[in-house]
Amino acid sequence: MHFQLITQDRTSAARCGQIHTHCGIIDTPVFMPVGTQGTVKSLTPDELEDLGAQIILGNTYHLYLRPGAERVARFGGLHSFMHWHRCILTDSGGFQVFSLAKMRKLQEEGVVFQSHIDGSRHMISPEIATQVQMQLGSDIAMCFDECTSYPVTYEYARNSMQLTVRWAKRCKAVHDLEQQALFGIIQGSVFSDLREECLEQLEKIGFDGYALGSLAVGEPKEEMLAVLETITGQLPESRPRYLMGVGTPQDLVEGVRYGVDMFDCVMPTRNARNGMLFTSWGSIQIKNSRYTDDQSPIEEGCECYTCRRFSRGYLRHLFMARELLAYRLNTIHNLHYYLQLMQQMRTTIKQHQFEQWRRDFYNRLAPLQDAN
Amino acid sequence: MHFQLITQDRTSAARCGQIHTHCGIIDTPVFMPVGTQGTVKSLTPDELEDLGAQIILGNTYHLYLRPGAERVARFGGLHSFMHWHRCILTDSGGFQVFSLAKMRKLQEEGVVFQSHIDGSRHMISPEIATQVQMQLGSDIAMCFDECTSYPVTYEYARNSMQLTVRWAKRCKAVHDLEQQALFGIIQGSVFSDLREECLEQLEKIGFDGYALGSLAVGEPKEEMLAVLETITGQLPESRPRYLMGVGTPQDLVEGVRYGVDMFDCVMPTRNARNGMLFTSWGSIQIKNSRYTDDQSPIEEGCECYTCRRFSRGYLRHLFMARELLAYRLNTIHNLHYYLQLMQQMRTTIKQHQFEQWRRDFYNRLAPLQDAN
């Protein structure tokens, strides 16, 4: 994997680049749709390609439990299993072990937990998480880390960060898949000195990219932005920077402004299935009765598959009738919105018009957001 | 609407034809995928076109209750509402009123019932059913009828058939949408003389096509085939013949053999969502653990979208994980199977090889069906 910086914005830390992987090129800043169980819920790989997705995320925790990484490996890896031939990033399983699994027990060795599916007992260690990701054959693997919730004490955050660093060393030690990049994850909660220390330690180990974990986990937005501002200023320019699990469209804009290159979040896909649709002037709830007789598309001028064919009234009907097509058409629209937002940012950064675009973005959003 | 008979098989009643409608041409014998609530569950209209569907069915009962026929009319009719520009046949609502609605009360005037959705009280009469279908703007509308269950007494069947004839007169009297055909429905349970009398009465009224109702409602297969044999011999050659709600692949083959032109059934779509997949040698349950590591497609050589991309192992994973994509990929495969089956029959009838093809169909099916 090789990262090429193409444009650095003049008035902010925003930047454009390209990640060259075994599977192809990823234009950054990039949003990665989440394909938890070997599928971005409701969509085919063809639809993801049509939407312009260059990379998707697979969840190691889920795939480890079902269908199992060895099985996926026998199918030729995750790309082949799910018939997706562009890039895949796999997370380390850390976040899901802490958020989904039952009866988890954290040890120096790793985490013992019970499956949320059938209660079966498992242990994921840094070595296992790395091995599993090598079996899945993703293009970018993540170090196994402990995700801290918010708030935590300084002492807990420090101990946790130090554990994450020790685990990162162990991940790096066993990682030996040449075509797969390995990213380190910076922990330290909202404490800037811990984040900085973590980054310093991870850089000594040396990774292909650096991610920020345990942000957007409940802390005030200002705290998240403060961590972002501190840490992105110190990240090596030559490596991709990944803000994990973030976020709202506004979060993406602010992340890009602080120099983040990669994002993932379930928001566009999960909210689509709950009937919440993104537009440039805010979000709408399609189940709202005001859309019952509405013959206009979700957003006038939107070029997505859904908006070029279907009315709000029809989408509302599908959603109220719990029709499967509802989840799919909504998902297409929301992912189109997210991916186009990134496309716009890439374009305006290259044109050195990012700050102007950012002001316009908020101007479009604000007044109608209130009215909604 | 105009029906053109193209080929009459030499050794059976099987025949090929074309139904010319306002919306285009339908090659018969034809299978109509069921789009109950203004969507063939999980699929887009584009996918239905790619599958070669020339006509789909919409359920008047469901659309009348939600979103309402007047609303659909304001969207320009069902074609425009759901963005499907090929043909649509709407049923009369009769079958659903008798199978889904609560607290129904049958009167000469019509049927009073409570909605299965919210318990609200409604009345559907022949006039209302016809009016609703004109509002939906389907290409083929059906007369409102009473569906008899199985078994019923001769007396009940006779009274019911006579009511259906009186209702058919009322439907015809109010129907005045030139581009929409109106079909009569032959009732009379398994009693051949009642079926014949019904047909005679309906022909006096005069319809664009004739349907057989209340078959495949639990009667032994031989009884169904006996009715088919009797009645199809007497149906006017110049009108399309529609066997409602039927059936299995074998039912379609037998129906075609007796000269039926049109079929509809939820089986390919509903069974797909339950993981039952059709192949030329029988059906498989994708959740069966034998498919866990199976890298082959559902059916080797199948040209459907699903089989050209995905393995049984992946489809089983999606199904076990209850992923939305499972229902969709399974539906595509099953509809492809049904639509290709009809295509094969149309081809072999034209080549005067239908009986040979039919023997091959059963030869392929039988041995492995037992093994499954």
C-alpha cells in the first residue's frame, strides 16, 4: 500500500490523496460504507460500484463468528466470497467485542467473550484478530485495540492506551500478508497527552496508516474536535488518517477540514432502514404523513437511482408497508448522498475552494434543518 | 386488448399466443410475478425487466387499503406510482377479502369486512372493485367474485357460482376504461356442470378473457386437472385463459398442457424469502448445512444474476444472518426459474416439441427430487 498526497488545502488541514492498494486506487478523503456481515445491507456489489464506492468495511467480529474466517478463506477470501472486487478494510473486532458481545473479560492476552448470536465462548487476542483479518484477505487490516467509552478516568484511559500499544506491537509481529496494509489505532480518550503519547509509540512500531478510535462515542462535539485538531497536526503527512465510526455529514466535513482521509459509519445505511433520508438541506423522516401525496423525489436534482425514479409518496408507501424495497431504495439514496459529499470535498479541495464550499454546505443546511 | 393465437400444439391443448395491450405485448403462456403492494417484494422494476417479466400482478385488496386507489390515481396510476411500464393485471380483491380480511360478511350487494391492517370497516362490491381497478389503471382487470374454499357442498358451490355471475354482470356494466381489459372468473368448485354453466353465463355477458378461480385451494391434484380438462376444452379459443393463483412448476406444465395462457402465484417469490430455491432437478433449502462450504451456484449453468455471481455457501450465509440481500438474490433466482420455464414452453410449443420437452422436464425432476 502506498499513499500519495495530491493536494493540501491552503486555509485548512484538508487534503486530497490517493491510496494505492493491491485492489486499486482509493481517492481520499473517502467514506467507506459498512458491510458488516459480508454485505452492505440490502445492496449488491454492482450497486455499490454504481454508487462510486471504492472501498467498503467488513466487521471482523461478525465474520469471525459467522460464517468464520477459515470458511471465508476457503472461498478465496472476503472479496471472492461476497463478489466485491474493489477494496475492503476490516476492523479489528475490538469495537464490537466491547459493544455487542456478552460477558466479556479483558485480559493482557486478549478478550474472552460470549457470542451475541448463540452465547458460545470465544477469545480474541491481537494475534487472532490479525490472523482472522489475513484469512479474510482485506486490503487494509486494523490492529486489535481496546475501545474506551465516554467518560473514563485519566488513569483508565492511560492504562487502556498502553494496553492498546502493547497489543499493536503483537499485531505487527504476526502480520505477514504483503498485499494487506496494517493500520495502528490511536487511543487515549479525550486526553490530548495520552493521544500524543499513543501516536508516538505507534509510530515507533511503524504502521501503514493511523486511525483515531473511541471518538464519537458520546463525548461533546467540541471535545472530539479538540482531539482531532491536536492529533491530526502531529500525524505523519505521508500516511492515511482514518477517523473510525464517524459520522454525521457535518462530522465528515469537520474531519476533512482537520485533515482526515478516511471515514466509516453505519449512519447512512442504518438510518435509511429507519426511514431517515439525507438531503443537502437536512434530513427527512419518510414516514411523516406530509409525504403521503408528495410526487417529488427525496431531493430535487439528486442524481441517485432512487430519486431518478421514485417519489416520496411511493417511498413512504413502501416504508409504511414494511416492503423490502424500501430499505434498499433508501440505502441507495443515503449512500449516494454520503459518497457525493466526499466527491464534492475532493473536488473543492483540489480547486482550493474547500472553505467556501464548507460555508455553503452549512448555509444550505441550517435554515431548513430548523424548519424540519 | 387483442389476443392472437400463434401456435396450437398437435398432441395437447398447449398453445402459444400474444396478448396485445395498451402497454405492450405479452407472449403466452405467461407467468405473472405477484407485486402485492405495488412492488414485487425486494425487486426493482428494472430487475423485473431484466428477468424478462412482461406482466406483473397487483392486488386490489391491498392497494385499496394502502395507499388507496384514489391516491394511486393521483400519482398517475399504478404503472407510474411504482415506475413499472410494462403490463399489470389487477385481481378483483375477492380472494384476499375471503382469505385475509377479518369479520367479513357476504351479501348480495358485496362484502363487508374489516381491514387486516387496522381493523377499519370497508365494503367492496362489484362496482367498487371495478372502479378501484380503473383508478389503479391496470391493463387487465378482474371481475369481483366469491372464492369458494375446498371442500364445499354442491348447493353452496351452485349458489356461489350464481352470485359470481350476477356480480360479473354488474362489473361489466360499470366498466368503462377503454384501454383496460376485463376478465370474467369461472367458479363452481370441483363440479364440472357448475363450471360449464358459469362459463356459459359469462360468455353471454362477454369478457376479454376468462379465468379459473378457486383451484389449487386444497383439492386433490386430480380434481384440479379434471376441472381444467373439462373447462379448457370449452373455453373460446380466441380469448386468453388464466388459471388464478397456480402454482408449482409441475402445475404450470400441466396447466399449459391443458391450454392455459396465464398464471400467477406467490410461490417463487414467497418461497425465495423462506430459502426454498427452484432448480430443474427439484428444490433446495438453502439453510441446509450441506451448503455451508458449497462454492457452486444454486444451479450449474443457470444464467440468472444470482447464479452468475454468488455461491450456495454465500447465499446460505446471507440467509442464516437474515441479511436483506438474501431475500433479493433468492427472489431473482426463483423468478428467473419460473420465467425461463415459461420461455422454454413457449419455444417448444412453437417447435411442436412440447410433449417431448414435458417428458424431459419430469425425467430431470423425478430422481433427484426423491434424493432431496
